[in-house]
Amino acid sequence: MSSSVFRSSRPHDWIMPRPHTDAHQRLITYGPIQPMDAQPGWLERLLFGRA
């Protein structure tokens, strides 16, 4: 009887970061959710040169 080997392109669970299950913990870690079409503030324009 031959042994079968299971191969997957998905990495192991210990490599992949777990998403935050608690919304409050995500808020503390990353800050409030920003809309994608938000205009950068003056400090971001000053530091990163975005217009």
C-alpha cells in the first residue's frame, strides 16, 4: 500500500495572520476605518507629498 501525500497551495495556519474577531480590538490596533476615497490630510500631504 502506498502512502498518499496531500499538497495544497494554501500556507499553514500558523503562517497566516488571524483576522481580528473583536471589532474593538481592531479599532484600537489600526484606528477607525477610513473610506478609500478620503482626501489626505495636510500632514499626510506634507510627509508623503501626495496632492
